[in-house]
Amino acid sequence: MDDLIISATRFTPGIRFLFSKHTLEMTGESYPENTSEFYTPIFVHLKNYLANITDQKVAITLNLSYFNSSSSKILINLFDLLEEAAEEGRQITVNWVYKEGDSDAREFGEEFAEDLECVKFNLVCARY
């Protein structure tokens, strides 16, 4: 599988899905005009990827400085997909990066983490 690299825009996060390194990074802001259109290819790649791995450790890093309610729903779908894969034995870690002092972003991470039982979820405070 070829890596999936999507450059960030003013409205969409940068995506770096490096299959050989078993990492997916989303960085930036997420409020695309058509959330489904932007995220569908990412979900297609992720589903195919998860179906073809066994004992690899997968690291997902989410460093979203802002996301709207439509993107929040996408994140919930992402976590559901990851949780299902983890329940099937995949080793998945999510790193939720938030800026120091951004209590809203930290709280979002805490809320997302509450719904996950099999995915390892780390809150990562970025000091910059």
C-alpha cells in the first residue's frame, strides 16, 4: 500500500498515513465544507489497512487545534472503528495532542477516551 499524504489547508488537517511505519497523523484544523467527502478516502485506507495487519503496533496521533461538530462526529466514527479493531486484537494507541492551557481540547480528549476500552489513549500536553 502506498502511503496516504494529504497537505493541510485552512479548513482541513494534514494527513500522514505511513503504512510501513504503522502511523497515522492528523494535524491542523478540521472544518471542511464537506466533511464526508474529505474523510471518506482516509476511512477507506484505514479500513483496508486494519484488515491486513495482525500484530503490528499502530500509533494514531491527533493534533487538532480546532474541529467543528461535523468533524467531531467523524472522530467518534474513527474511534469506533479503532475500538472494533482493537477488540479483534489489533494493538492501537491514540495520542491526543493538545496545547498547554487549552482545557477545551484536553476535555474533548478525556471524553473520547472514556468511550474506549481496548484502544490505549494518551493525553499529550504540547508545550510550545
